[in-house]
Amino acid sequence: MAEIMSIAQIARESKRLHDAGKRVVATNGCFDLLHVGHVRYLAAARKLGDALVVGLNSDDSVRELKGDDRPFNSEQDRAEVLAALRSVDYVVIFPGLRATQFLVAAHPDIYVKGGDYAAETLNEDERRALQQMGTEIRIVPFENGYSTSGLIEKIERGV
């Protein structure tokens, strides 16, 4: 099972990994209702390096991003589920809307986002921080037919 760490802890662990010659991969998201699209995405991200660090939006930031009825699962529950995945090595819950502080601490060699993003559509502060660290940005193709929004719609329709 992966370790759930604070931002300060991942900064130390990332340095240890880099000192050992390991490639650190990072991604982030809400991961509120985990589905097979997430699992495939995280597995693809993990294959790009030696350790995968997942930044997880805090409950407060999910509410700001998705609305007052979200998240469906608490940050601790979401972190534990992510940590149980074979592809995930570390989970870090981060506050606020932007992942910049998490990204600087994780100092990834490769930053991965899903196909619903493009390098140009990443938040400007996050992108700038990644560029300053020399981090490669990779976009993993979107898994058609799998989305949290689609899953919520199915649940609401009773399908």
C-alpha cells in the first residue's frame, strides 16, 4: 500500500528518490468517484517513471471546484483508496485550488495529466513552476466512455 504523506514529507522523499537516481512522476486531481478510467490513467502514468506521486485535492478545494454537493467521499477516504492502487506510490492531500505547492514539493521529472487537458490549458502558475523545475509535461490519452461526470449522471438516472 502506498504512503499518504504531507507536503513536507513528499519534499524529503522526492529528494531521496532523486538522490537514488529514480524518476519521479506526479499527477493530481479530485479522484472523488474512482473508476476504471482513473485506474488506467494512473497505471499509464506510473509506467513513465520509478515512483508515482498523486496530489489529491482537499475536501475544501473539491467543493470550490465542483460545488457544494461534492466531494462524495472525504479526502481521507479518497487518499486511502488511491493508496491501495498498485500503481500509486505516494498520495499527498493538498489545500487550495491550485497544485503549485504540491508540485514544487514533489519536484517531478514528469508531470502527467489526462487527455482532457493540454499543456497550454494547465494553470499558468502550475505550468510556470513545472517549467522552472525542468519537468516534462505529458498528456495521457483520455479513456473514452469513462468520466466522473458520466458516472454521476448514470447514478442520478438510476441506471
